[in-house]
Amino acid sequence: MQQPYIELRERRELGTIISDSFTILRINKTPLWNVLIRTSGVFFLLSVLLAGLYQYAYISSWMTVDPFSFFLVMFLMMLSGMLFYASISATVYTLMQNYIDTKGNVQEEVVIQEARSKTGQLILLTVISAFILFFGFIFFIIPGFYFMVPMTLVFPVFCFQNLGKTDSIRAAFKLVSGYWWVTFGTILVIYIVFMIISFVFQIPSSVYMGAKSFFSAAGGNADMSGDFLYLVLATISSAAGNLISVPMTIAFGLIYFDLDEEKNRTGIKAKLEELG
């Protein structure tokens, strides 16, 4: 059955952005997961594995793991998360563009090839964005907060406008100019909503760890090291958190289209061209 086509290039309110993110995920679930497995599957597994190692280092660091190993695992976990996010951003935004170009008939092989070609560039763009935010917060604090909004949208700008890395950063700042506060509020609410959803998946491991710590302390033994069940629960919650970033990435793409439509009327111009 042919799924209904949703116009992406249009103005949206906050609630519509969130609801449409899940709608787009639902109607494109088959091609999206097919391409994500082939473009981001390795990064996902690496991220989950390192998250499990981090949890092991966390609960046993005072017993068997030296501080250097602990921080090394933490660094590798953050690095794998960065690689995973760059790869899913390339995939999600490439799919969204292909969805527009084909009016809903996503071409999986085209998306895979284009996403793979953009992943390396997005990894470099992630590093550049991280340095911009780092120096913004370290030296100027307030500019650091200001930079957060355009840096959140620099990935969709790069993918949808086919610009270079430096031009994408400039375009992202230009895109939010005059709309910083409303964009900041929208991004903040979206972060909160998806963090709450992610927290739900962390409840089992948190409840288990709290209960075991309580009963272990009551029995005179608060050692949590080597607890296989906790490691499994924590790793599953980490994997779920990674998957939650997929609809959140779609939401950021819709924020881009909302701003682009407000400032450039791209969607309206495209419709007029189609009408001749």
C-alpha cells in the first residue's frame, strides 16, 4: 500500500515538528532501517560495545580498572557516539532529500551511496563544530550558548544545500539570524522530549542498581563490580538511547525546513516550478 506523501518543505509549529518526526519515521521505516543498517550499523555496534565497557569500568573502577583505562574507555565511547551521530545524520538527511526528490518513493541504493560519501565530511564537520562550541564556552560563555543553535542545524544545512563545511557553518548562522530565540526554544523542547523518552529506557538499570546497592549496603557489601545483569540492562538502555537519536535527527531536519521556508520560501518556489 502506497504511503501518503508528507511535504517536508513547509512551516511547522513545535508540536507538528515532533509529531511529524515520528510520522515520517513510521511511513519510511522499511527503507530507513534498511539503509541505516548498511551505513550506520557498524558505528552503532561499536557505540553499544564501548558503552558496555564504560559501564563495566564505571562500576568496577575502584577495584580493577585504573583511572587511565577508565578515561580511555570514556573517550572512545564519546568518539564512537560522534561517529554514529555523523553517520545517521548523513543517512537521515540524505533519505529526507531523496524522499522529496522522488515524492515519497525512496531509492535505497541511491541513499546508501550518497550517505556514505557524506559521512566522512560530517565527521570532520562534527570536529569543527565541537571546537567552535568548546572555544565559545571556554572563552566567552554567552557566545557558546549562541553557537549551539546554528551548530545544531549545520548538519542539515550541509546535506540539504550541498555546501562545503565552512560555507555550511556560515549558512547555518545566516539561517538562524533573526530567529535565534524561537529556534533555541524549539530545539530545547525537542531535546527535553527525547531525553525523557530515552530516560524511560534507563529506568530498569537504574532501579536494579538502586535496589541492589540498597540491599548490598544493608548486608554490608556494596560491591557492584562484575554484575552481569546490570551491564546487560545498562547496555540495552544505551542502545535504545542511540536509536532515539534517529527521530530526533528527523526533527532537526524539519526545523531546518521550517526556517528555510520562512526565510527563502524554497518549498513554495519548488511548487510553482512544478506548475510551470
